[in-house]
Amino acid sequence: MSANDVIPPSPSESEYATSQDGTVEDIFAREDPFSLFEDWLQAARGSEPNDPNAVALATADPDGLPDVRMVLLKGFDREGFVFYTNLESAKGRQLQDNPKAAMCFHWKSLRRQVRLRGAITPVSEAEADAYFQSRARDSRIGAWASKQSRPLESRFALEKEVAKYAAKFHIGSVPRPDFWSGFRLIPERIEFWRDRRFRLHDRMVFSREAATSPWSVMRLYP
Ligand SMILES: Cc1cc2nc3c(=O)[nH]c(=O)nc-3n(C[C@H](O)[C@H](O)[C@H](O)COP(=O)(O)O)c2cc1C
């Protein structure tokens, strides 16, 4: 059986980049990658079945071996793209050793991709506290209970930890653990990819030397 038997050719010979009024937006006229990203994320909110903010986050370990997993984008602005995690997890350790990362969004419903690369900085304590307190109480307790990425003996052992912290915090507030916080990816490169007919896709890259430098824009062959 070849891959083509299980993965039929994409029906993308139709025009997926077309907007509702039947026109194709000229993304190459856009000068601001953040506003273009906001527009695409907004479109994904209306079309994805769940988690339009899910993004693959790539890191590398001290040997340079890449690692990748999904996280949820919890904020973005001109400063960067923010996600939260356990700091003692594999990704947490990798990012503390090598504070650089890449992200890749893929919205199947839109047939669009956005890639980002850049340096990583921790979010402020105040920012992490504010986000942590916005989470459901059970998720806050879960953050205390999970030694993310370390071996777990059984599901029961995890449930016991959850019960332990639920009892500990009882009806009081659940503070943010000091091993749980967020990171911000400060992009030095953002690429927008959009499906076009006959795989002649659009690729547009914004890049800059430093976070304070102006963006240069380039079109790439698909
Ligand atoms: C859609 C989706 C969203 C996720 N969001 C997060 C997240 O925001 N933060 C997080 O730590 N893990 C998240 N996870 C779990 C991670 O993919 C991963 O399993 C976990 O963080 C451990 O990764 P690590 O061992 O590389 O640190 C998510 C998983 C999926 C499938």
C-alpha cells in the first residue's frame, strides 16, 4: 500500500484562499505581521472545530536534538507570542538551557500555516499570576498535582496528588506554583503560508535583525 492509497490527493485544486466575497486577499500588500496574524487567527476561531490557538512548539535540547509538542497560545501582541507550562517539564528545561524556539500553526479548515522563530523570554511574575488565576480552579489544582514530563506510576498516583492538593487548598485560593509559568517567543521571522491552486502556494516572510528593527518582507517560492 502506498501513501497515496491512504491519503487521497488533496482536493485543493479549488481556491481555498478565497474569502467569502469570492476575492483573494492580497496578503502581500500587508505591512504588519501582527495584524495579519490576528486576522488569520480570527478566521480560524470561526472555522476550526476546536483549539484554533493550538500551536506546535519546537525546542532543542543541549545536544541540539529538536523536540516538538503542541501548546496553546494564550496571548500575543507586538511583544511576542505567549504560552504557559510547567518549568520543570522537558520543554521547560530545554527553554531554560537554550532560550530559542519555533512555532508552527496549521489551520486545516483554512489551509493556512504560520511559522515563527525567535528568542524566548519568561513572562513577568505578575503576568503569569494573572493568567494562572484566570484558569478553572481544577486546572490550577492540576498544575500543582502534575510533575509534567516525569514518570508517573499509575493514573491512581496522579489522582492521589490531585486529592492531596484539593485538600490542601480546601476552599482557599490556589496560588501559582513557582514551577509553573509562561514564556514569550519574540519573533525574528514570521512566515505566512496560504494554499493556492495546483500547489502554487503563497509564502510571505517577515524578518528582522532584532526586536527593535523594522521588518523586511519577502515572497518565497512555494
Ligand atoms: C492541543 C494541545 C494543547 C496543549 N497545550 C499545552 C499547553 O498550553 N501547555 C503545556 O504545558 N502542555 C500543553 N499540551 C501538552 C503538551 O503537548 C505536552 O504533552 C506536555 O506539555 C509535555 O511536553 P514536554 O514533555 O515536551 O515538556 C497540549 C497538548 C495538546 C494536544
